[in-house]
Amino acid sequence: KKAKALKQPIAFYDQDDDKAQYRELLIINGLPKGLKQDQLFMVFQPKLDIKSGQCKQVEALIRWQHESLGLISPSEFIPLAEQTGMIDILSPWVLDNVLAQQAKWRNMGIYVNVALNLSSTDLDNPNLAVDVGTKLSQYLVPAESITIEITESALMISLEQTIMTLNQLRDIGVKLAIDDFGTGHSSLAYLRHLPVDEVKIDKAFLDEFETSKAAKQIVKTSIDLAKNLGFEVTVEGVESKSVLETLHLFGVDTIQGDYFAKPFTASEFEHIYPQLNYSQLNHPQIKHP
Ligand code: C2E
Ligand code: MG
Ligand code: MG
Ligand code: MG
């Protein structure tokens, strides 16, 4: 009986599975070297403050120009870094990079808040706030000039430790935002327990925005509730002027998306900054230099 069972194939050999696993290995094993050889870098996506028409903040997004795989998306390598623990070297690198950039920009007279993304595992570190505080003083960057974005799903993992860490970060003056709101199956009412300044509504909610009245109503209701709870509201993934204008009517504070501006490299951003630094009530699009 046993011999017969052994003859049954356990799974079909799948070349694509092999390729995917090989790619994952290349990514995971290549990360330390990638960091050492400057294959990783940050890009910065300007956010538009709808009411003033100004850009007061950019979001720092990581990119990896891999030596053999080409440009890899963070949606691919961040989850792998989280699964393997590599995020513990990646997140400090992001923090250093963003703070060094901030220090440089402030010296150039570019005063813009920079938002960066952290992972749920970073929030499990009880020393996070102390580490962040130490780095802020090291780079002479005021705490108010950075925002830390945490995904809603990260909060679901260990809420108590997370809230403690968020409170400590807030105490040192760092701004906090809940990212990808609406994707983590938590209710808006639960938000009121979180010590955060801003809620970023996930771009998935805009998918049916222009074709479905119900989808539009859900966005409007979420915005109203978040605003009534005292949060600043950002909607991400805004790709057209008509969506931007509807969101303006809905009372959204800030929008982020390819319509206003795509992510820029640091030097591109320095180049377009003068264009961003005045009132833009007609909501123009910012193009790459
Ligand atoms: P996120 O934090 O929600 O960032 C917004 C994502 O939406 C970015 O994708 C941005 O390029 C994209 N986006 C912005 N506007 C538009 C638009 O109008 N249309 C479309 N289709 N997309 C738009 P990106 O840069 O690929 O990053 C994906 C995710 O990877 C981020 O989502 C974030 O969760 C994660 N990530 C990126 N950089 C970092 C990092 O430095 N550390 C960590 N832990 N995660 C990061
Ligand atoms: Mg984000
Ligand atoms: Mg987001
Ligand atoms: Mg997202």
C-alpha cells in the first residue's frame, strides 16, 4: 500500500514555480549587496494640499535597480523582506536615507514634510521611538518634518504594542498616518483609538469611483467620518482632474496621485520644487523635468 502511494505524484513539476522561487532567492539574497552597492534609492511623490493648492509633503517610496532583474517594485520585495527578517536592515536604511535627504533639502531651503513607510515588524520593536529620536537629532531634522505611515493591516497584528509605540513616536513630535485605509477590514469607528494625525484612503476605492454611485458614496462617507473624528484625510491614487475635483467637494484635505505628480528622484524633485512652492489653486499637473 505504501509503495503504491509513493508512485502517486505529489505535485506536478512546474517550471514557473521554479522560476518564481529562483527570483525570490535572487531578491532576498541580493538585498545586502544591493544596499551596499547603492542599487536601492528613494523616489518622492508630491502630495497636493487641495485647499491651499500647495505641496507641503512628499511620500518617500523605495526603488531597487537590481543588477540582473532590472527595476523591482517594492510591492514585490518589501513583503519578501518582511517574511525573511531583512526588513530589520531595510527600514533603518530607509530612515537614514530620508533623514539625510531631509537635512540636505533643509540646507537648500526646501522645507517639505517627508512621509516614509514602515512595516508592522518595525512597530513591534519597543525601541523604535528611541531609535527614531536618536536619528532625528543625529541629522538635525525636526521631528515634525517627518511623517511615519503604517498600513492599516500592520495595526491588526499586535494592537497594544503598536499603540504604545505610536504614542511614543507622537510624544517625540513625529506625525503619524494610517496607510491603505479601507483594506484592513477594520471599521472607521476603531480609528478613534489610534493616536494618528492622518488617514490615507487606499487607491482601490477609486477603482469604481466614476462608474458606481455606491462606490462614490462609500468614499464620501469614509471621508466624512474620518474628518469628524478629527483626522486629516488624504486620498491616494488620484489619476484625473474630475476625481480630484469631486474629492475637493467632499472635503478631502490632500490628494496624492499620478494626476498631480508621479514620484520623482531627489534631484528631479529639487528641479521641480520651485513650481510646487506657490499656490496652485487651479490644480495643475506637475510634469517630469
Ligand atoms: P503605499 O505606501 O500605499 O504607496 C502608494 C503607492 O501608490 C506607490 O506605489 C505609488 O507609486 C502608487 N501610486 C501613487 N499614485 C498613484 C496613481 O495615481 N496611480 C497608481 N496606479 N499608483 C499610484 P509603490 O511606490 O510601487 O509602492 C507600493 C507599496 O510598497 C507602498 O504603498 C508601500 O506599502 C510599500 N513601500 C514603498 N516604499 C516603501 C519603503 O520604503 N518601506 C516600506 N516598508 N514599504 C514601502
Ligand atoms: Mg505609504
Ligand atoms: Mg497607501
Ligand atoms: Mg498602497
